[in-house]
Amino acid sequence: MIRKYLPTIAAFLLLVFTSCVSRPQFSVEDEALLYPVSSYVPDSFEWQEVCPGISRFDYKNSGFPIIYHVVKIDLTLAGLSLSCFPDKGGAQPFIFRGLKTKNFAKKYDCTVAVNLSPFAGKNGAWDLAAKLGTSRQIVGVHVADGLLLSAPVERYAAIYFKSEVDDVGQNYWLASIEKNQSEKAASESDYAFGGFYVVLENGEVIDSFRRNHDTRTGFGISDAGKTLFIMVAEGENTSKSEGLSYPQCAVIFKALGCTDALEMDGGGSSELCINGKSILSYKNLRTQANSLGFSVKTPGDLN
């Protein structure tokens, strides 16, 4: 009976111990020498359509080694809806049972779903109990359909989504990125999610971060916030993919045409699902604190 669960147990232990292992840190010069831009940015991005208005790009370089995935979403797409978990809650601090992004994607019937913010456990710390347990406290802003569930943390960045109406009465979403979370921006948004730091600002790469490679989840925007890019770089199985540094992520976002980008929670929390299935090359066993999903209704569904 135990033999049946050995793969799951092994993956679980791998998740625990790899998240505790310190990653090698590179100098700016060494990273540029060992990992030239050409080793992780392609000459062109070949997109595959997921559905009208949403497409994906998958990159793999065994010589780096690096694997990352990008989803591009047209936020002006008719019938595009947002959902998130959690979407209801109680008094602060809001302590709740987390939900894996993959399970969220299935439950909310998401075309695309991704993990979001850093979080702590029930006692407010990021310790072994938090890593192994499911009790969660979101660290940073979380607004679900206008409801503030977690307060802003000024030192961290955030992404905001607001519903707008165009000249012909068509609803669309507009995204914006803020370097420092604020109550004002949260109150003016329909959805808001805190991350860590802005890595690309007004088209300029912020290169002051440490050069350590890890699993990454990030958002980038272009077209004045009307196009969203979601990128997840794999880094839990370092023999297949080492992950990326923050500046490397910024370089990719800039190559994608983004003006601004920020990094969300990464490491063992990173997850990206399309049509309810994880597209990562390994099984993610961590219970995430919050997740964001995008769903597309067909014209028939809208009638």
C-alpha cells in the first residue's frame, strides 16, 4: 500500500527540502557571461492559440537549462471575466484555508489560472508549518470584486484590474501596476493583488536585484494596460530548469513588448493552469493562498 504513494511522498519531500535550499547568487558580470540574453530570450515568440484572445508560448533551452511559460490575454476580449480565490472573508487578519490553484481552476472553470501573492501561515510566519499546512494569511493587498480582504503593504508592488466601458458600450478590463501598494488604488479597483517588486518600469529594466535563479510568477502589461502577460519560470527541478532572476524576467517581459512588470509569489508556490490543467513539467503540491482566473464565454453563452 505504501509503495503506491511513494511517488507522491517523494515529490512532497522534494518540495519541502528544495524550498529550504539556498540558491546560488551571481554577480551582474557573471550572470551576463554565463547566461547571455540569447540563452533565454528567443528571436521571436511563436504563439499558440488557447482560444480567441488568449494565446500561450512555451520556451525550453536544455543548455541553460530553463523552461518558462507565457500566456498573453487581450483584456478587451468580449466575454472575458475575472474570478479569484478567496472572494469572501471575515475580519482582519483574514485567516482561511487555502486552495490549490489547480483546484481553483477546475472549481471556477477557468481558461487560465495562476497563483498570486506571498503569504504566511496561521501564526503570521513563513515557517515549516506554513509550508506543510493549509492555513493562510495573504501578505499584501487582495481585492475581490470590490471587496477588500487583505490590506495593502506599502513596500510591495501590486497589479490592479478595473472594469471600463468603451465608446460603443462594450465592457473591457484595464490593468495597471503600482510600485507601492496603496489604499487609494485598492479602493478604485475591482480586483487588486499584491506581489513582491516591480522589475520593469516604463520600459526600463530594474537591475538592482540580486541575481539568484528561482521559480518565478510574474505579470506584465502592454497597450496601456489592455494586454496582460503572465509568465511562470520553472525552477523546482533544477536539473531541467534553474529558474530565472528578477532582472532576467524583466528582460523577457520587455522583449514581449511590456512597459511594466512585477513579480508575484514564486518558488514552490508558482503554478499556471490552462483549461483546468497545470502546464508545469512537475506536480505542484503546495496549497496557495490566492489565485486569479480568466474565463471566456462564447457568444452563445452571452445570449
